[in-house]
Amino acid sequence: MIIVARRIENLQSLAGELRAACNVEVQVVQADLSLPSAASDLYELLTSQGAKVDILINNAGLGLYGEAWRIPWIKEHGMLQIDVVTLAGLTKLFLPQMLERRFGYILNVSSIAAYQPNPFYASYAAAKTFVLNYSEALNHELRGSGVSVTVVSPGITATEFLKIAGQKATPYQRLVMMQSADVVRIGIDAMLRGKPSVVPGRINALTAWFGYFSPRALSVRVAELLMRSNEPQH
């Protein structure tokens, strides 16, 4: 198992938990996935070590809360690099190996924000729409290849997402928040079943359905009401 992130202390702690709980060998790779060369650098490192990636989980990501024009471009650019470019790059680089072996799973993490425009998370929601559509389309292209792509679109989850985004949780977010272990279980199960897409949680699934099928003007207004909390902290 290979785990990759920027914060080495968190990685080492997680590696210890995985080794103890699952009795597996864990390789820790520290990398800043917001860098333009992140995907190619990671691919070159692992292939030089002879690693064969059968399961690729693109979980790295973050959001930025606030009015779009107030968010510093350097922060927004880094977010888009992680949420879109690095995800697509890693998928594209590791996929040919899986196709050659006719076996592999890719799990990409989107969000229920992908199903409608989201004021105060404008570029984050747009990035997650890319992840959703890209993953579902790619999975369709790969039919019969032995490789599948699954996209999981969770709602608010008990992680550091809000802290990093710079938002205080709204009453709605506190009401529907899911535990990360539950979201992981649902996503992994869907991936192993070869499902193209899954939204964890009944309320989240209903929210996604509403955003997808309701008039755009209505869905964006509802998203604004549900997402608005404190003033942006950027």
C-alpha cells in the first residue's frame, strides 16, 4: 500500500494505524499535490521502484469558502491543481498499466456540490463537477476492459474540510454530517462492485437529486441558503 500527502506527520500516523489494523506493508510518500509536476513526479517515482498500482484512490482535495473574487488566486489555483489537474493526471498516467493487465480500479472523490452551482464554493463546486462527469464518462469508455472508474460524491464529512476551507459549519451541515469511516466504506464498496457513481447517505442523495433535476435558478438559490455561514476568512 502506498499513501501520499503533504503532511508527513499525518502520513506516518496513518501508516502506523494501517500496519497495526490490516497487517500490510505501507509506503509513505510525501508530496505536494498542488504543484504542476505532482502527478508526473509521483508516477516516475513509483514506476522507478517497480510499483504496480491496481487500485488508485484520488482522495486528495480541498475547498475554499467565500465570495469568489475575494479568494486569493494563488490559493484558488492550488486548489484547482489538486482537485482537477493532479487527479486527472494520476488517472491518465496509471490507467495504461491497468489496461495492459486488464485489471484495475480507480476511485475518484467528488462531492454533492458537483450537482449544482454553489455560491461561496463557486470554483470548488465547478471542480467537483469536472471530477463527476470525467469519472462517469471514463468508466463508460472502459467497458469490457477489466478496469472500472467509480466516483463517490459525499456531502459534508467529519474531516478538516471546513477548517481548511475557512467556514464555520452551518446548521444544515451539522445536521447531515457523516463520519469519514462510513463514507470510506460506501465508496470502497461501490468501487469493488464496479459501480460508476455513488452518493453516500440518503439526505445527501436527495440533495444531489434535487440539484440535478430542479431549475438552475432554484438550485443555486437553495445552495446559497444552505452554504452561507460566517464571513469569508481569506
